[in-house]
Amino acid sequence: MNKFFVYLFTFWIGAQANALALNCDLSKFKLGQNVSNFEKEKKMFMFGNVMENINVLSIPIEFPCNKTEADGTFIKLFFINNKVVRIVFENTIKKNKPLFRIANNIYKAGFKENQKIIDANQPEQYALKKNEAYFLYANIKGINENKGNFFELFEIVDKKYEDAASKEAIAIEEK
């Protein structure tokens, strides 16, 4: 009987942790969305031109989400021809890898942790190609004088536009 209660308690704690991570509606943050779907965000947060034909909108995750374990994360949307072609989640606040869970639980990326890298305290970097998108994840921890610092990143890139910024930079340089 005690084992049952231990199992139930463990399940409840795990469900609560996932509920915090998933207390979000990120459904509109996907590739191909039109910039017109973000009019409210454009009025409230920084929207600008980073290169000719490439715009970016930076939004704190607290805007689309209630209290979540990913608080402090920024979402950056990159637009080409008024369509989202790249989504970047950046976290430097929460060390419990909320972006890894967002990647797998919400975006169904399918990343698998490499326990050897984690145990060796080395940077985690994973990349997958799914359908017409690249899913990238990194969790980089500081060493030496930067020990205790970290940077977690989750990125989704439309494969058709993967080198659009490079092409644009070359075109600007040639002018």
C-alpha cells in the first residue's frame, strides 16, 4: 500500500511540474504564421527590421503564458515576406531546462537527452530535421570564471529559409 502512495505522490509531483511548463498557449507561435496575427504584440513589444526584408519581434514568454517555469524566457519571431520563418526561445533565468520540455511537449521535437554529456557537465546540443523544419536545442553552461552562468536556446527554422539571412547579408555587402 505504501508503494502505491509513493507512486501516486511521484506522479502528482511530475504532473505539477509539467503543468507549470505547459501553462501556455503557444499555438500561434509556429512557422508560416502571418505577421498580421501579431498586431497586439507589435504594439507592445519591439518589432523592427534587422536586415532588408527580415523583421523580428521579441516577446517575453509571460505575455502568452500565465505563471510558468519558463518565466524570463524571450521568444523571437523572424519574418520574411510577412511570414514567420524562424522562432527562437532564449532562457538565461531558469536552470531546470524549461525550453527542453517546451521543445518536446509542445512542439513535439523528439529530442533525447545524452546523459553522458549531462554527467560530464558539457554543453548539450541537439538538432533534428522534421518535415520542412529544423529543430535545434542548446544548453550551454559557463566554466571557470563563468561557472554558474548558462544559456538555454530552442530554435525552429523553416528549411526553405535557412540561409536567407546569409544571402541577404551578401546582397547588402555587394551593394
